[in-house]
Amino acid sequence: ESVDHYFMRRIFQSPISTPVESFHIETNAICLRFIIMGRRLMYYHTILQKTDEELVKCVFLTQQK
């Protein structure tokens, strides 16, 4: 993320004191970590919706124990 922030500062030619949030608001960009968190939550939800006989759910339940 720090590389992305540096890149945005260079593109917009803004000083260091400019808040990072303003770049995300202006460009309508989302941090990569939030995208990854969302996809992990969706995958977790998918696993929980499967039946108990499916292999993925069995492995998950075993890891949970």
C-alpha cells in the first residue's frame, strides 16, 4: 500500500501532508487489503453453505477442531 500511496502522490503532485484518504475518494479506488478481505469472507460463506458431506466442509470442520 505504501507504494500505491507514493505513486498517487507522484501522479497528483501533492505534498506529504495530503491525507491518503483523499486520494481514495478522488479516484474511487479501494485498498487491495479490503478487496482480499471481502473475497475471503465470501469464500468462508460459501464453505459454510455447503453440506457436511462435501470434502471442503469436512476439511474446514476438522481444522476448526
